[in-house]
Amino acid sequence: MNQKEKALAFAALHRKGDPVVLYNIWDAGSAKAVAEAGAKALATGSWSVAAAHGFGDGEKVPMAWLAYVSRLIVASTELPVSVDFEGAYSEDPATGAANVSRILDVGAIGINFEDQVVGKGGVHAVEKQAARIRAIREMADRRGIPLFINARTDLFLQEGDETRHAGLVDEAIGRGRAFAEAGANGFFVPWLVDEGLIAKVCAASNLPVNIMMRPAAPDLKSLARAGVARISYGPGPYRAMMEKLKAAATEIYSPR
């Protein structure tokens, strides 16, 4: 498949109630392993890519480095590859779109694009975030690539008290609708784990909804039943692999 065909195939995997499962990767080696396990598509996680290469999260990975790692991942597989591009390395819509174009240059067909103000806290005003999404969509359209923009809201992630998440749902739904109108293809609500609230977001969203797995989240079948169309794992796979590596090394260096 060429890049356009991969983008269309990736979009088609997002089905409400029959979610695509993305076990997030961080380099060409992890990409190959997950692909060989039977994945239908691949997606990086920004935290994992940063940690694997000695950087902190939050756009600390130099953009040229991220583009290079993404190129290696794309070259290692025939599967569609989506890149977690955080806040596109700029608050300015035009600059952010130009940065995303560099990710298209390496063959990726999707991005995660978040509304948090990277490095400063809080989230962008919905109008500003919509303008940023619109600029990315227009750039991709000019290039003739149906880029899958997975628009992420950090409303729930930034509210550590999960008992307050219900009070954020209406605002999140409003953001999702604005993002859809601006040209987003998916709506990512990390840290939302209440099955009833997830179902409410899915019912109200005209975009496929992405939930991130973590210990407190419902299982895969429950998420599918709630109407989720995409399930990702964030930094979980990287952390699990590092724990296994550490345990194996400990058996060698500090045997019982």
C-alpha cells in the first residue's frame, strides 16, 4: 500500500463497538515485535519514545530526532503508522502544520494531537485548538494525504480527582464536536475510565472515540460495549518491557 492507501485503511479500522487495538511502540524493534504479534496498525507513544531515547516527555525529544525515529519505524513495517506528535511543537497553527508535514514526509499516516498547553499546564481555548487542527487538515489536504488526526483532550488527564470527571464530560463533548468540525478524525480522552462516562462520550461524539488502557480502565470487551472505536496503551508497554528487562538482568547480576 502507498501512503494514501495506508491512511484510508487505518481510518477504516476505527469502528464503534469494534475497536482497533494499538499496543503502543517506541522504536523499530518494538514495531516489528508488535506487528509480528498480529497488529493491524502501529502507533507510537510520546512518553515511551522519549524515555527509550533518554529524553523527558513533553516535546523534549528534538523534532528532527522524532522524525528520524518515525522514519525507521515506518521503514520496518508494511502496516500503517501513527505518530504521537504531542502539541505539534508549536502553538502557532501554521508552524504546527508545517511540523506535521515533516511527519508525513517520513511516511506516517496519522498523528495524536493534544490540546494541553505543553510545558505550561492547562488546555488551549477550544477556538484556538480548532484553528490548529484546521491548519493541519488543510496542509494534509493540499498534499493529498488523508491524515488521521486523533484529537486529544487532556481535560481528564489534568484532573487527578476522578470523582470530578463527570463534571468535565459536557465540556469534553463540546471540544470533540469543535475538533470534528475543524477536520479531526478521532477523539482521544485519556484518563477517562468510568464506563458510564465513556459510553456517554461515545454516544455524543460524531468522531471515533479513543480510550487509553490503564489498570483502572474497563476491559476490552466492556470498552467495545460502551462504543469505543480505538484502544491504546500509552506508556504501559514500554514500562512493562523495562520491568521484564530489569528482572532478567537482576537474575544475572544479583542471583538469589
